[in-house]
Amino acid sequence: MLTIIAEIYAHPNGPHKEQIIQAFKKITPIVLQEQGCHGYQLLVDANVDVNYQTRDADLIVMLEKWESIEYLNAHLHTEHMQKYQLEVKDHVAEIKIRVLAHGL
């Protein structure tokens, strides 16, 4: 089982972050039905008042669980992901992806 953390940075100011979130809302139910997908969740900074939280107003984090790298790669090539990427390309400034396995 792989855990994927995708850090998606929206362009600052304007509707960029919200446009990306809306695009994810459209594809999430489809992705969750994909073979090998065990979780697909959009996360943003919680609105809590603590001094130890690192915040980034332009950051969206996708937390994903995939059975194998083959399923993840297949997901990235699906029609809905290709459409999603076209839909958000003008709103995304940068993406950082981590593919993680259990360390113990």
C-alpha cells in the first residue's frame, strides 16, 4: 500500500485555489471508484488558533492511498485526470508529490 501526498500550490490571489477545489470535487467520486484506490481526500489548513501550525493560504493537499504504483500510474492516465489537469492548468503554480511506504 502506498500513501501519496500531493502538495498543490495555487497561484496567489484571485479564485485560483477555489477553482482547483471545485475541479477536485467533480472527479473525487470517480477516482474513489478506480481499481486500486483506497482513499482520495482533499485537505486544506484548518482554521484553528494555535501557534505551532504552519499555514499556506495557497496550498491544497491531496492525501491518497493506492494499492500499488501500477494503480497510481493508471490513475494519472485516466480520461478524468487528463481533463482535470487541463481544467486547472492556469490555476496551479506548482505541484510536489511524495510517494510513501510504511517505514516500519
